[in-house]
Amino acid sequence: MDLSTFKWIREPQSCKIKNGRIEVVTKPHTDLWQRTYYHFRNDNAPVFLTETEEQYFSFTVKTQFGDSHHRFDQCGVVLYLDGENWLKGSIEYENDAFQHLGSVVTNEGYSDWATTEIPASVKAMWYRLSRRGDDYCIECSADGKRFSQMRVCHLIRGGGRIRFGIYACSPEESSFKAVFSDLTFGECLWKAHDGQQPDRA
């Protein structure tokens, strides 16, 4: 991908870009979350985004986070329309035993969070974000070849021009280095549904 088309919305503590590789150091007390359950609103995580009107595509990126060490340290893939409409997929560090592989979808100012526990020893993950109109799919892979579905979702305001890319943040008193590489953009690899046909009016 041409990284010159990407722009920061809120910059990280530091960033180095070379040969298609992006190294990010997070700032403490940065996060993305809206209202649900916790009843607070955080919209200050650095996000590095490009734009498209393409209705069918897949975006893939490899993340490495060997330096993550504090609760909720995270990095991953993001689609960010504005502070109240976005989705993200990432691994959040929890402790030296386990961490959370999960995704958050935020529609009109309310977030949800779907997670599964994985070993804390995992320090790299590929993500694939795919679009079919205003519906989206996030997948993950340990090797960049075999991907597993994490989430299928709908974004209420996700049908037009969108912004997507990567993010990294540290919600508590922490900072760590996240590395992003192998960014690709192309044909939608999330195939059309081949089961029950759509309802007709």
C-alpha cells in the first residue's frame, strides 16, 4: 500500500515509517470507547488512516507487540468515521497469563466488545478487514495465511466514503512499541453469502 495516503488523527508519542513498516510508540491514557457499561467516553487514541469509496475490499495488516506489558495495551486494525462511529480489532494485554483477542463496534455513540482469552505469549497477529457495502467482517490469523472470523457487523453510517487503517494505544499509565507491516489492500476476500436468500419486500 502507498503509506503516503495515510494521515494521523491524533499522533502517537513517536512514529517511524520505513520500507512499508510502521513503528509506533503509544502515549499513556489513550483509548477508544463510547459509553456502554463503563459509562465513560474515550476518543483520543492515535489512528493512522487512509480513505476509500470502494464498496468491496479487504485490508490486511500484520501487528507485532512484543513490548506490550501493561493492562489494556493494544494495537490493531481500525475503521474510524468519527468519534461515535467506528470499529476496531486488536489484542489487549491483561496480565502475564492471558490477554484478550477481540473487537469493538461503535454505532452512534455506543460501543460493544466481543472477546476471547488467548495466551499472553502471543506477540504477533494478522488482521483482515473486509467490506461489502455497509457491512464489515474482521478476521485474524496467526500466520497470515489461514484467517478466522472474529466479527461480522453493520455500521449505521458506514455506507459511503470511509477511513480505515491502524491504531495503537495504552489506556492506563503505560507506553509500548507496536509494529505494523505487510499492509495490503485489494479484492474483497469475504465472499458473498451463499445460504438463505435475502428477504424480499
